[in-house]
Amino acid sequence: MKFFLLFTGLLLVSCTQIPDGIEPVSNFDKTRYLGRWYEIARLDHPFERGLSKITATYTLNNDGSIKVVNTGYNEEENKWDVAEGKAYFVSDEDVGHLKVSFFGPFYASYVIADLDKDNYDWAIVTGPSREYLWILSRRPILDEFSLNQSIEFAKSKGFPVEDLIFVKN
């Protein structure tokens, strides 16, 4: 529960901005993005500290919003933490910029900064600033080429990639 209660601190900012110099992906296809994603690496945050086997699962709600279910295993407490939320597009649905809420009317920015547009096999996601970065994959392990490409992209955009935490899956 610690994971998700602390996450609400981020959401209370109610921020949907995009970090300077970052462009959300265009020609985005939400139906191809739906499904399960595995967290490969991230920048450290209290709301995920101590968690492994982290996934995010996205499904379409009847109202057109996207249901978000985040799970992570807390080894210290020997239990799974789960949070459910909703995401909405900030503008056009073909632009990878959403706002996500796990707590009432408060939203945080979810910016897809880079994406394997051929197969939707990996994605690089940020929040409202360069303090937030996630490398996601459709599989628990991302191939070395794609991982290195993702890290280099993030580095070129000014993210502190030397601080990345690689998730135990």
C-alpha cells in the first residue's frame, strides 16, 4: 500500500505539463498500446521503492478512458501492491500525452517520449519533469539493443540515466 499512497503525493500536483525539450510521440495508436507492460528501469521514487516485478496494464473503459492497473511486489512485506486508476488524453488521441489519476480529481502527466512504433514492444515514459522516467517493455526482459537505445535516447534528452534503477523481474 505504501507504493500507492506515496504515489498520490505526485498526483496531488495535478500537473499535466511536459518537460522542456520533450515531444510526446505522434501517430500514437492507443489500441496497440493497451495490454501489459513490464517496468525495466526507472528513476527512483518513494512510491516504487522496494518493489520488484512491476507491471502496468492498460485496458479500454466504456467511456473511452483507459483503465490503469499498476502492480508491484513488495519483498519486505511479502505482498503485492496494486493501484487502479484512469487515464485520459490531454489533447488528441494520436498524441502520446495523457493525464492519469489514482486519486479523485488529481492528475499527473504521462508522456510517452519514445516508442517502438513498429511493434509497440518498448516505450519510454516521463512525467511532468525529468525527475520521472520509466523504460517499459512488453516482456520482463528487454533486449540489449533496445535497452541501450532507450538509455541513449533518455540521456540525449537530459535525463539522469546514471541514476536508473533496473527492476528485478
